[in-house]
Amino acid sequence: MQWWFHVSTEHHSRGSDCKTFRSVFWRTSQSTLELLEVSTSQNLIGNALRLTFQDTPIVPRVCIQETFSEVVVLVTTINGVYRLLFPHPSKMHRKVFLSFVTQQGVSFQEEVREASIMQRIWSGIVPGAMRRGQEASDTADSVVVRPFGQVTAAFTVCKDHRLRAWSCSNQECIVSFNLLELLSTGSEMSDEPPLLHHMIRAAEGAPLKSPILGVFLSLSKSNVFLILQPFLQSGQYQIQHLATIYGVKGRTLVDFTLSNSDLIVVWSLPMGDTLTQRYPYDGKGSKGRWTIVTGETPPPSEVEIPQMMEPREAYMDVIFRPGNFSRSCISKALNTYSRAVGLPLPVASNWYNDVNSLRAEVSAVIENEIQQKIGGGIVSQEDYRQLLEQSLARFYSCCLEYQRVADKPGGLVLDVATGLTYIVKKDAVSVLVPSDHVVNLSEGSRPEDLCENGWIEEDDTVLVHDVWQLYNCVRSLRKLCHGNHYEDLVASEDLAQLPSAGKMVI
């Protein structure tokens, strides 16, 4: 599990105030917690921390909160809750890194249930150990804590398809709502347990006393998102239904996040790939449509070697080209490749600080493998080139495998301060930014999509007609140009061929 937390700080520079955003990314794996702090304005040193809780698996949720003087990290394990106190970046002292709360703290737990009198008596008489394995239908699948009115409430979506909210002060159930009542299709209204876990998220940037909730229901015949807003009316807690958004059957939800107007979802496809989509909603019943979020261009599956270039140079340029492979993936591929060919593992002393050292180490491992195959003999230049290309191709394939794993999204985060959405991956973080409307049109978006996004007004019939004509021209150019010829035509500095292409379109 991976996640993100924003720490607000202010930085003064040259007499003017400017914001500095520092974030904490965390990842859990069994009994290990990894923390990483990043800054938008400074290069941080010693900003990574790995903690291991011996023989105590971590519940895959870490809560990070910010006070004026500290950053509090709450880690829940099967044996208890650990609280770590980090000094706030604005109050940082050079000699203070981390302070632990003493073990004299008092913790308590209380079972919160909305149940009948007989069930409460049964829970009080029979010890919890004897009731293990008897999972109740009102067991919570997902929970989110938000201020609600005058109380702080824990909103849960349960296995019986109900939304429940509990007061954190007196453990009283203040809301119990059947979510199936919001679905219009009778075939979807089933009391069967969910195929996968339901999920609930709170919209970032919503009013504190009236949060907007997004609930994902994994039903037997469909996947559906419900956008809800609880409110207080005449002393009674009510639920307002803002939108119903249907997903695509056969996809597995990885994570989702939402704002006051957008729903962003990461799906896992049956073939193992992932897909990120966005759905706009306004809470007034108007229907939007799913749009695909374009991700980073993956590295090429094969490396083309120019005629006048050495294979080693061609492969190294692609492997170490910024944006293709992370240093972590290259180093992992190097270790795996060294073990596979029977070579000693390289020493990774300064790879992350000096990319030239990592590049030299990769070249040395490839050369050692070739010399191992030759066995001290003499080979022709053509045979050596063939062995070199084979070794480089195998190492490049290993890098591709590690990069595919590292590029799989693990979570989504929406930053209220910047309005940006982050995709948290295994070894990196990607930022989603709005793309240019002209670029969207050239990549196949329809003019009505631009109307929905507010770029052009539907009432301006002349502009809509012109955009539609431009769209037809772009589509015709795509049909005339195959492969990379379209990109070459658009990016070409020689514009003499454009009039002839335009005549063909006309």
C-alpha cells in the first residue's frame, strides 16, 4: 500500500512570501514501513526512513496528521497503535530527528455495532475469541473519518451495502442508509455479499461540516460509484444523492479519488494492465462520460540501432534517457542479470548519486559476460557485435520487466492546495495535469467533448462549426498518414508539403 500526505510550510525569499510544499509518501509491506519526504523547492538529504515492527504485521493504512510543531504518524498493527512524532519542517532543529512516545500511554478499543438487543447481549456474553470467523453482514469494508456538523464521524461502507456513520465521541451510530435504494435497475439490487471489497472516499476540498462522499459498490452484475453528501436537517442526519456513475464490468478497482466536480479512478484490467479514467459530475443529474487519462509514454519495446552507431552506445542512450527507466529499476535489473549470467554482484555504493557510475557498471557487466563466453579467445568483429547485441537485448528486456512492475499505480491522491492529482506508484509519483484542448482534438477527442469541458460554448454555432471542420481535417490527415508519418508531418519544419495534403483533404 502506498499513500501521500501534504505538509504545509511557508518559505520567505527575497522579501516576498512564497509557498513551499513538502510531502510525505509512505509505503507498507508486511511489517515494514517506509517514509519518504520530498520538497518542491529544496533537495532534501536523508529524507528516507525504513521502520520494521518485528513479528507485527502492519494494517495497510497509515494516518499522518500535522500540528503546528509536529508531524504525527499513526501506525496500526495487529498488536496495537504506534505513534511517531516528527518535528515540523518549520520548527526543525538540526539535532532532533524523531521522538517516540513512551510506552506508558493508555490505549482502548470499543466495538461499535448497530445491532439488536439480542445481538448486543450475545456480544457481551460470548468472548470475542469464540466469535472469530463469524463475520457479520454489517462488517465495514472501508472507512473514512471526517468532521460532520458538530461531531467527528467515521463513515463506513459495509458488506450489507449500507452506509453507516459513527460518532467518534460517544460511538453512537448516527447514520444507517441502504445504498441499494439509490440503484434503479432491479437486477443490481441484490443482497448478495460484494464480489470484492466496497470502498469509500471523501472529496478533498469539500466543506468541513458537510463532506462529499464517494462510495464504490462491487456488485455481482455491475460496478457503481455513488456520490453522496450527508447533511443535518431539523436535528436529523440525512443523505443527499448527488450522482450515480456506472463503471465497466470486468475491471478491478485499484483506487479512486474525487473532488467537488471530478471522479478519478484507476482500474486493473483482466490482462494485468492498468487504466486511469476521469468522470466529471456536477451533482445536478447531468450525465458525463468516462475519459481516459493519458499516461507517460513507455520505453520502446526494442532498441533500433542506427547504421553508424555502436550497439552499446545506442542501448545506453535509450536506457539512461530521462523518463525511460528509473535508477532503481536499472540497478535491480543489473543485479538480476549478474546473477543470471553467473557474475559477482556489483557494489552499489553511489549509483543514486552518480548516474555515470551506474552506466559504467552496466557496461562492465555486459563486457564481462562477453569475455566469459569468448573464454579468452579471439573472435571477429562481426561475431563480437552479435554477442554484444544479444547481451544488451537481454539486459534491456530485464529493465523493461522491472519498469512495468514499477509503473503500476498503487494509489491516487488529490492535493487541495494545488488542485493536482498524484498517481502513487511503486518507485515514483506521477502528476496529472490538464492537457491542451488543441492537443486533445488532434489526438481524437470529439468537438462535443470540448463543449462539455467548457472550452467552447454550444451557443456559438459558428465556432462549433469551425471546430467540427477542423476535426474532420485532422481525422482525414490521420487516415492519409500511416505510422509515424502523421507526427513527422505535424512536426516538420518543411511546410511545403502541407498545401498538397490540404488539397487532398478538400
